[in-house]
Amino acid sequence: MKNNKIIIFLLSLFFLFAVALATAEAEDLEQTCKLESIEKECQIISSAECRELLEKCEAYYQEMGEEIEKDLSKTGQEKKTLQNKVYSLRKKIENLNYQIYESNLVVKDLGIQIEDTESSVEKTSQKIEDSKQKLANILQTIYEEDQKPAIEILLSGNDLSDFFDNLTALEILNSKNQELLQNIKTLKINLEEQKLSLDEEKDDLEKMVKIQTYQKQENSKTKEEQEYYLQITEAEYQKQLKEKQEVEAKAAEIRARIFELVGISKAPTFGEAYVLAKDIERITGVRPAFLLAVLTQESNIGKNVGQCYLKNSETGAGETIKTGRILSKVMKPTRDVGPFLTITKELGRDPYNTPVSCPMSYGWGGAMGPAQFIPKTWMIYRDRLKAITGKPGDPWDIKDAFLAAALYLSDYGAAKQNYDDEWRAAMIYFSGSTNLKFRFYGDSVIQITKRYENDIEKIK
């Protein structure tokens, strides 16, 4: 048990240390990868180290861009959700307004019905009172007749039949009045019940209107709160968008520096390089993302691109531009020196002061320009370039270099525009074969291609 606690404690310490280390590294890269810091650093380190720093910073900004993209997507989703909620509440409030308006109309109509019913009840009550008075008069007359002595009744009338006729008429009138009175009473009861029902219905509707008004107030309050948060979310979204644009701008500048180190006198932006590659796609069928990935990878592999001069055309020896250190395999004399002298003569260049790649740990150097063609291979594509552009191809010219590289890759299947054929073409471009010993090159090109596909989508 004690050992378990120690292990958990050590793991916790290790985790905290790893987090602190990652944070410190991120903060360090944030300072290191500022463009002014890169410029200063590259002045005191070798070209190869400068390129390594640029590669590291490009990856850092790429990672930052992906993180911001995730945050941007999340914030955008929150913004969309809030917009939907605000829209829904706005519709609910609008619907409640209609319901309140409709209920108020019904309440008003019920009020009119109640007033009419109250008027009917009053008129009916008046009729009852009139009928009661008439009935009382009849009853009084009957009562008075009943009190008269028989001799008086007989002496007062013309004859006995008149007496009985009057008595019968009074009894009939009494009966009808009682029936009328009963009907009026029934009507009054019905009207009073109807009024009571209308009063209750009116009360219920008034309560409903109060509830609807309260709901409207609550929804309005919630809508205001969500609109407030929507404003905050929109501000955060715009802030993240600005950060992403700044990161992409820094990454683009670093890519431009990479192109510059490859040997391009005037480095294009990534957008400009894409436009050029897109034009070349129409000629060769090689898609821009893959072509740009190959050229970027060439600069990664040729870590001393353009940092050597050929000095001895007999042996192929030369020297580094920066330090003057003598190197024995700058250019293969039996294969490349002759074509190199022809190329530089055609272009009016001094062959012994024209930058070429330095040799790596194996093989010969001597590759030219951003596409890193060796002189012998360039001679194969020189005439094809002239047929397309109308002038001799220049391996140090960005347009010619892009076009030659695309033609070469197309010849080996890259125009099919699928990862398998592109991987094979990249391998042949690098080593002349698909030897799995060099598969790191093809794998790296495909990874960069996928990354550039995302970049291209953003600038379309």
C-alpha cells in the first residue's frame, strides 16, 4: 500500500514536471519564433541551422494555427447555438404577443357579453316586478270580491251571469300571470347563471393574459442575456480569427524565408507560389500541394542548398561559401561538371561563383536552384522548357524550376493525383528509385502535401 502511494506521488510529480516543461518550451518558442528573433539568430548561425530553426518555427505556427482553428470552430458553434436560441426566444415572444393580443380581444368581447347579460337581467327583473304588481292587483281584486256579501254581489250586478263571468276572468288572468311570473323567474336564473359563467371565463382569461405577459417578460429577459453573451462570443470569435490570421501571416513569412534559402532570389509568398503551381498544374497535371511539398522537402533534405561553389572542374572539388572550407565532392566531374559549364555559359553565369548544393554525408552535391536538379538531369528538361516558355530554362528561376520539377514528377505518375502515385514519384525524384531505404522522404512529402492542402483551402 505504501509503495502504491509512492508510485502515485512520483507519477504526479512527473506529470507536473512534463506540463511545466511543455509550457516553458511553448513560451520559449513564442519568443524564439518572432521574426525579428529569427533574423538575429540566423545572422550568427550556419545556413543549415537557420533552416532547421525556420522548420521548427513553421511547425510551431502550424500547431498554433490548428489549436486556434479548434477554438474558432468551438466558439463558432457556441455562437451559432446562441443565435438559434435568441431566434427561438424571439419567435416565442412574438407568439406570446399574438396570444396576449388575442386573449385581450376575447376578454373585451366577454366584457361586452357580460354587460349585455347584466342589462338583460335588469330588464327581466323589471318585468318580474311589473308582473308581481299586476298579480298583486289581481289578487287584491279577487280578495275584495271574496269579501263582498252574496246579497251585495247580487244587487250590484245586472244579472248573476255577469258576476260569474268576472270571477272566471280573474281566475284565468291569475293563472296566466303566475305562469308568466314563473317563466320570467326561470329566465332570470338562467341569465344570472350565464353571467356568472361569463365572469368566471373572463377571470380565467385575465389570469392567462397575466401569465402570458409574465412569460413574455421572462423570455425577453433571457433573450437580452443571451444577446449579451452572443456579443461576447462574437467578440471572442473575431479575436480568435485575428489571432489565426496573424499566425498564418507569420507562417507564410517563414515559408517565404525557406524558399529564399532554397536559392530563389526573390522569395514568393505562399499564395504567390500557389498561383504559380496552379498555372503549372494546367500544363503538367501535377497538383499544387504536392509540387510545393516536394520543393519544400528538397530544401529540408539539401541542408546546405546553394552554400557551395565549384572550384575545380577536373576533380569536382569546391568550397563552402560562408567559411571557404574545401570539400571534395561538390560536383561529380564525369556526370555533371560538363552540363553545368554549358548551363552557366548559356545563362551568362560565372560557373565558379554560382551557388550549388554542398554534398551531404553520402554522394555528390551540385544540385541547382529551388528544384534541386543536378546538371545532367536539367539538360534533359532544358529543351522541353524551351518548347513551352520559348527560352532556355534557368534552374535558378522560380518559374522554370517549378515547371521542370512538375514535368519530372508528371513523367513518373504524379499527374494521376493520388497519394500512392505521388509517393512513388517523390521517391524517384529524390533517389531515382523507390528503394524503401529512403521511404522517409516520400512519407514526409505526403505529410507536407496534406498540410498544404489545408493551407490552399484557406487562400482560395
